[in-house]
Amino acid sequence: MSTPLRDVRRLRAAIRVLERELALDLRSQTSCCGVTTAQCHLLLEIDRRGPATGGELALALSLDKSTLSRTLDGLAEARLVAREPHPEDGRAQRVTLTAAGREAVERIDLACDGDYRALLDGVAPGHRQRLVAAAEELAEAMRQARQARGGDRRGKLRKAAR
């Protein structure tokens, strides 16, 4: 059974609003430590996974190598990340957070956690877990749809990660 058009259009409208609100939120949340949204995502990914190669990070964030490299360059100039030779692959570099990078991640987490706690506090207690689960499910469905459309550069990025 196909999804009714009215539901499709309600979802589209809701996502447009979410897109605008998220863009505005991300700018305000990352301004606390002077990084761009792209740099914020990269810092949080390095924090989540630990030391990683540029290729691994590009794959995780669906970025091409040149975009990732420019973003890493800015973070390295700000001394938020360090690049070091990979211990097992002489051709690769491993990216790690510096002490300043860990502090930036803490500031971002504090700002975001507070904002998102306030957001969830505005949702009826019985709906909070469902909202979080629905957001996770929607994000995964969007990722899969993008891949199915061929809008995913992961094939190229997997080669870069090697």
C-alpha cells in the first residue's frame, strides 16, 4: 500500500522546517568554540571513534577527500586536531584530537546537550523516547534512500579509506 500524498506533503513540510531550524541551531551551537558546522561534525566524529585516518573519516561523514582535507587543515591550524603517521600504514596519517580539540568537543556537547534537553523537555514525557527513535529511523531511511538514488559517494570513499 502506497503512502497517501497528504502524508508525503506533511512530511516534506516538516522536514523543510527542521532543515531551517537545524541549520540555525548548528550555527549558534558551534559559535561557542569558533568552528564551522563541518568542523564541528568532524570533531565530534573523531571524538566518537577515536584516532582515525582521513579516509575513514571521509567514509564516515560521506565527504570527498578534498573537502575533508580542507576541513582538517582548518582544524589543524586551530590546533584542535593533530596528524601523525599511522603506526601500521606508512602511507596514511592518523588524526587525533588535541587537548584543545577535546575542550572544544566538551563545549559543543555542553551547548548541544542543553539545547536538546530543552527541546525534549518541551515534548510530553511519554513521547520523548518515541521521538528519539523516530528521528533515528528517519535518519537511517534518508541515508538508505540517498544510497539507493546513487547519491552516495561511499564507493569512491571506500577506496580512499584503504
